[in-house]
Amino acid sequence: MKSACWLVLALTGCIGDDAQHLPINPGAGGFIHPPGGTGGTNVIVISARVCRVTDLVAFNECEFVDVGGLLVQVNNQSIITNADGTFTVAVPVTPTTPVEVVNVSGLGAVTTTTPFTPSITTFPIIDADVFARALASNFIALPPNTGSILGRVIRNGIPVAGVTVVSAPLSAINPLFDLGAGFGINETGQRGVFFVPGITTGAAALTFSPGETLVSGVPVINGGVTILDSTVLPP
């Protein structure tokens, strides 16, 4: 079994108001100021933008629409997005309190958790109606105190088809995988997308097969969705 901490890369693109794919600007997502005060505290400044996911199967293609007035939470800091989805937040960090995830929530949206790396400049939020329709079309009713994980597996930068996933704790609902414009139940399709709904809140682990690749420590938020784009499989 190959084991790894949860590793997620930046979103590969978004769709603006003109429906064009927009590139992400790597390396501009945040920077760390020199230590100030005592106790080895640094301040990391995150300047980024929120985009709205309107298709779970194509979640890495999102839109800069209805992205104003959303709540962005990083550690114990919070900020409201501007009308265009942009935000800047300064977060004190120490060796024991690093920035690990960014949570975005708000009206008409599902609380969405994305791991933080300084290269990410766009953080997604899943549209609530889109999420509800996806659940209904797959006859899913989420149990209380559970959340979901939505992600994509890649190898050498390319989505991987033919992959299955099992969560620990075991999800109450069988995982789904991209199948054309919707979801199927067998294995990842050409997009390499997986959706694991109904995982008990807390830290979860995912095992991908073939290859038995383990990704552990994935946070699961009650009623929310954690996005893993992209989970890198070994050669």
C-alpha cells in the first residue's frame, strides 16, 4: 500500500462571465511575513477569489457569478468576499497552528472546504441547488452528522479512469464516479472524478485502487463538501 498525506493542487481553471476558461495564477495565493512579536508567530496573507461550482462532475470549472457576500474562514480569521469574489485575509500562524484549509460558506451555497497551499488563488464554493439536484438524481439522502468528499485523481497531470475509492470510516452511501455528464457507480471515467457522500464528520482516509494508494487526514465537515483537486496517484 502506498501512503500519503492528503495532497491537493490548485484548481486548473474557472469560467468567467464570458464563459471562457481562465488560467489560475500560480504562486500568488499568499505570502508569509517575517516573524513579528514573540513565540515565533508569522502572518500569512491570502489574496484570492471565490468561484461558484455549478456542475459537480466538472467541479474544477467554476464561475465567477453570485460570489459576493460569502464568508471565508481561515483558522480563527474570517472575511466577507467582495462582489467579484475577491478577498484578502491576514492569518497569524505558528508551527502548531498552520493554515491547512480554507472554508467558504454563504447564502445559496454548501459549505466548501479546500486545502490551502500558497499557489492557490481560487477557492470554490458549491451551489446549493446544484448539490441538491445531484443528490436527488442519484437518490441520495445524507444522514445527520455526515459530510462529503468530492475530488479528482490524476497521474502525470492527466485524469485517471478506472479507479475506485473506499473511505474510512466507511461512507453510508456508495461512492459515485464521473460517467459522461453525470455520475455512475463503478469507477472513475475520463474526468477522474469521485464523489463520496455520507462520511461521518471528522478526519477520513481514502484508499484508491488499483495500487492501494492511501490518502489520510481528510477533514469532513457536517453538511459540507471537502474538495480534493487533484489527488496525485503514483506512476
